[in-house]
Amino acid sequence: RSAASRCHECPWQRLERLREEVPDVPFQMLLRGANAVGYTNYPDNLVYRFCKQAAASGIDVFRVFDSLNYLENLKLGIEAAGEAGGFVEAAICYTGDITDPSKGKYTLDYYLEYARQLAQLGVHSIAIKDMAGLLKPRAAALLVGAIRKELPDMLIHVHSHDTAGNSLASMLSAAEAGADVVDVAIDSMSGITSQPSLGALAAATAGSELDIGVRPQDLEPLNSYWEQVRSLYAPFESGQLSGSSDVYRNEIPGGQYTNLLFQASQLGLGDQWVEVKRKYAQANLLLGDIPKVTPSSKVVGDLAQLMVAQKLEPDQLIEQAESLAFPDSVVSYFQGGIGLPPGGFPEPLRSKVLKGRSLEDGRAAYDGRPGATMKPYDFDKELGLLQASYPSNKGERDALSYALYPQVFRDWQEHRAVYGEVEALPTEAFLHPMAVGDEVEFATEPGRSWIVKLVSVPKPDENGQTQVIMELNGERWFVPVTDNSVQSATAREKAGGSPGSVGSPMPGVVVDVKVKPGDTIREGEPLVVLSAMKMETAIPAPASGVVER
């Protein structure tokens, strides 16, 4: 998704190029079970087709997980990855604290039973996926030791995040208890919400039975290289400067922590970050105290931001649930759209959220695994439509990209139609505008290179048009460009407090309008869809009546 939406390039092509450059190192990917690499369930044949293409393009190891530890969803991903010929690593999503009896349902016995079920599915290895860095050193020793005793021949892989600063100690405890593999990161990319440091692990195990055979001096050139690469992306850093041990209370996953911090700032909630974290913990409990990893973590984050934006306490949210404009992800969760959570859905919140909100086929919610009742994806039909709309598409690979992320694919194709294949650009030129006098050299294919120089940027006219002057391999070009900063300000009517006036619960962009003037609607029917930082919310009608404007 990020390759197409942020880098504007083909994700399959990127993978295949990496495979060519690195032919003898296993590549691993995360497969979200029946959710594939998306935020929802997909038809079974689409998941199988995706895994087949992923293996063909260069993936060796499929770490398969389900965000709710819902075994039925996980089975599909395991079967699809296995049929594609991949090494199948099934993951246990860890949450809670097995050393604290007050944490409730996530006990040592819960995880042991889940590990037994995964082993019975014939997986090649089991991963303990600790998304938020909640696995404390003593818990790591207990959990890994118990699984090793129960499954003596199973390869055990442990993954964690260093948000609280405890992760290196946990990885050492896991290794001493019998883990075969632990995840670390190169020093310049490690720590905080990333993984613990590879150099620190190498130093801590040097000379012991766990010595990983990596010398600190061998890491120096790699660290230096990745420090320079990271500096190019400095504008995209979240601003987080240190670890945060309050993760043991809010349980925000490392992969979501910095995104949530950025999203909160974009929604005008940056000065309420402490409150966002508090609401995240409350939202998790409202949803039933669930494992939190994409896509379930998105559900918790969306609900938390709604609670902050509307200043809702848990009891108020439950009381007003029938009329609140919940994010689509929250409604889908209660409909069983991503599976069933451990212990079931919480009541009465679920019944209130689903009142008047049904699936497209009229059912109130899914019965069991959502993908089991979905029609197979018609690849032949969709590929034909895709070729008609985008003649330059690359067949099977693009068809899969479109099937998984249709809007992302369309946006990427529109960007490519305007700017061409930008993947050839150096990182600096891609991320930062050229200044007058700058030169950039790049190759589009072996033996075909270009030197581009920005000569002049004249002032735009009243319509925002300008002729940018550039040199391409010494030849001068005049390129018409629209300066989007030249816009006329248009005042828009603000929703008032009168009956029938429809306001927005938070800042965002209207991405879909469900009604038109003259339509007769009932209270609670969706009027528009608001999008804000990957969170879509259907805004309901506050009253029954006729749409005026």
C-alpha cells in the first residue's frame, strides 16, 4: 500500500527489484490472515491469489497473524501461504501481562492453548508478536519456556517493540528460555517504537552461549549508511524523542504509536496527546479488551479519537451509542467484519451500535468468518475493466493491487498519468523540491541516464500557471506547471444549531455524498462520508425530513 500511495510506484516491481539485488537472503512479509494486507476481509480466492503472486515475486517467509487471534481467519492465511509454497510462521498476538493475574483473560494457559492449535495446523514456526512492547522480561521467560516445553521441536520466533525501553531485556530472557529467533533493528533505526538494537544484543551476548557472532565493528558501516538514509526522512519523523513506559497502561502498538501521534496533530488534537492515550485505553476496554494490531488497532484508535474530539467518557459513549456517528471501522468491527474477539463482543454497546446499521445484504452482522460467505472475486471481469480504464496496467499484479486497495490504485494511476514513473528519481529529489540551479542525475534503465537542471521558476499568473525552465541533458525545456498555492478563498457556510443543520464531528474531507437535494431521509440515515487521516465516518441525519442543500 505504502509503495503505491506514498512512493507512487508498483509494490510488486519494488519487491522484484529487491529480490534481484538480494538473491540469497530470505524475505519475510506480514500476512493478516483473511485480511491479507488490508483493513477488511476479502474473498478467499483473492487471498490465495495474493499469496501466490507474493511468493512468485520474492517472498519466502509468511508471518501469518490475525488481529483478534481469531483462529478461523488465521487458518485461511496459513493455508493460502502454504499452498503458495512459502515458509509459514503463525503468530500469536500478545497483549495483557501473564505475570499479572488481574489482567483477566490473557493468561499463560490462553497463549499455550493457542500455540497448541497453531501447531496442529502444521505451521513451520510460531512467532510471539508483541505489538506494543508489553512482554516484560519475566513474562517472556515464562511464555517462551512454557511453549518450548509443550512444543520441543517447534521453531519459536519473538518480536517486540522498545516503546517502554524494556525490550532488549525481554529478548535476552526469551533467548535464555529457548527462543530460536528474536527480532532486532540496526542501531540507527532501533529503539523507542522500533525494535531493540542489534549492536546492543551483539554486545550483551558476546562470549556467552547465546553469542550471535556479530562484531560491533562490522556494524559501523551499516549504521553510518542507515543514519544518512534516515536523515532524508527527517521531516516525516513523529517528534517522539524518548520511550514511554505508560504503554503498559494504554497498550498502543509500536507501529501505531507514532502514526496516532501524527494523526492527532493533524486533527487538531496534538495538545491533547495525553488525553488521546488515556482514551485509547478506555476505547480498548469498550471494545472488549482486544489484541491490538492492524486492523484491530485502527478500530481502537479511531474510537479513541472520536471520544477525544467529542469529549466523551465511556458511560456517555454507551448511553449515546445509537445516535453517535461512529467511524466505519468501529461499526464494521461490531458487525464481525474482521472476525470475533476473544471472549465475544461487549454488550450492550454492540447492540446499540448496530441498531439501524446493517450489512449490505440486510443481515445485522456476519455469522462466523466473513470471507466464508463472500462471493469469489471475478478476476477476469475486473481485469477487463481495469485494462479499459488503464491501458498501461501490468495485468495480474496490477489487478491484485486494485482488488486490495482500489482507491489507492486509482490515485497512483492518476499520479503516474501526470508525473510519469517517478521511482527512478533519487530520494532527495523525490522528497524535497529542487532549488534554482540544482542538478539531479538518474537512470531510467541500464545505459540510459539523465541530468536535469532547474534553471528558473517564473512567477505564476493570476490563474496559477507558470512556465518552469529546465535543462534535460543540456537541452532547455519549458514545462507548464500549475501552482496550487494560488487559489481564491471561498467562504463556506457553517453549520449552525438550527434543527436539520448537519455539522462535522471533527476536521476532515467529504469523500462521498449519499443524498441529493429533494431526497426524503429518515433520522440516522447516512448523509455524507467524512475522511480524516485514514478514518472514515458516515455522518447520520440528525432528524427526518427533506434534503434542502
